[in-house]
Amino acid sequence: MDLQLHGQHVLVTGGSRGIGLACAREFLREGCRVTLVGRDAARMEQACAGLGAGEAVRGLCADLTDPAAALLAVDAAEAGHGPIDVLVNSAGAAKRTPFAELEPQAWHDAMQSKFFTYVHVMDPVVRRMGARGRGAIVNVVGMGGKVASPTHLPGGSANAALMLASAGLAAAWGPRGVRVNAVNPTLTLTDRLAEGLAADARLRNSTPDEVRRQAEQKMPLGRLASPEEVAALVVFLASPRASYVSGAVVSVDGANSPMVV
């Protein structure tokens, strides 16, 4: 299927690893120009080299918890590849912590690392998209915003806030040609998985390997998600093929949490 994305400029936050990097790879396959944003310069250099796309991909380093730094990153992205047609937010992840270990700072940190990193980029980008009369935003959020987990309460709260923000921005900016959607992955095989498994292991007085085995057994499909499986949905939602899909929050959890809404 031709997703009609050829030549579009895609900005991917958190693009140097995990789901963000998988999204970048899929967009490049569709003939897009891609700008990645991340914090770690060495990891960014490695990611860009690994994509092997030459001038079609650029990497920027920025701390997106700082709104001024986020705006500079957006400006630099557009200076390099032109106006942003698609924004994929996949940066930031709240640290998983068993509920008995939580302190107030953990809740503040979760909002900073997950919610505000997305908002700081969305704010300038959605305004520019609206001024041009077109654009698509896909926020990679997480099932923790729909299903409360005792090891992911601050992060889940940030995820829930992002779902509301995504739906609200879709309604607000739809009349100006901007679509906004969110996807909620389940446990996904990225380097961040180890932290979550370790937190669950402490809560259950178990081992990370045992927690992973139990999680895989619980999944109706019998396995955890891959970053590429999440990326495939992100790219479709960003494409003109999904032109009437906006304000949607789509679960990518292999039916692990069977929900109507």
C-alpha cells in the first residue's frame, strides 16, 4: 500500500532508540525526510549512521523538558528539512517505581519527562501546521494511562493526561487541517523494558526473567510487542490513508486489556 508520504518531513522525538527509531526507519522506507531529536549525542550519531539514509535523515540533540530548547529544536529541524508535515512524539519515559517507594518528586518527574516533553514540541508545531492548513501528529503514549499499574502510577498519570491533550488538540485544530492521534503500546521489546521488569520484580519479590516470562504467558498472542509493530501503526495514522482518523487513542496491546473504550 502506498501511504502517500513520499517527500514529507517527519520530526521524531525520542528518535534515537526504541519505538522512535523504528518509526524513523519506517518513514524513511516511505520516502520521507526525517529529523530525529534525542538527548544523547553518541546514541544519536549511532542511530543516524545505522539508518543509512544519508542526507534524508538528520539528528538533533535537545532537552525537551525545556520549552526554549524544544522550540530551538523545531526551528533547527525546519531549517534543515523544511516545514514539518508529521510530528511523532516518542521522547521521554517516566521511571517505573513500586507504589510503596513513591515520593512526591516522582510524580513531578513523570510529568516533566513524559507529558511536558510532548507538549513543548506540540505547541509550536501544531500552530505552524494550522497556519499552513495541514499536518499530522501521532503521540506514542502507553497503556499505563488506561490501566493503572502499581509500578507505573506517576507515568500512567502522565499518559492519561497525554491522551486527553491529544483528543482535545484534535478537536481544536481539526478545522485548520491538523490531525492528532495517540497510540498506546503494551510492553514492548526496547531497552526501557528492563527498568519496568526490575520494578515489577521488586514489587513481587521475584526476578526480572520470571516477570517477563509471566508477562509473555499472559499475552493473548503469547509474546511481547516489537517496536516495528508499533511503528507500523504510527506511520499509517500519520499518512493521508488515515485522513479521517483524528482524536483516536489506539491500543497496541495484542488484546491484553480487552476494552470497549
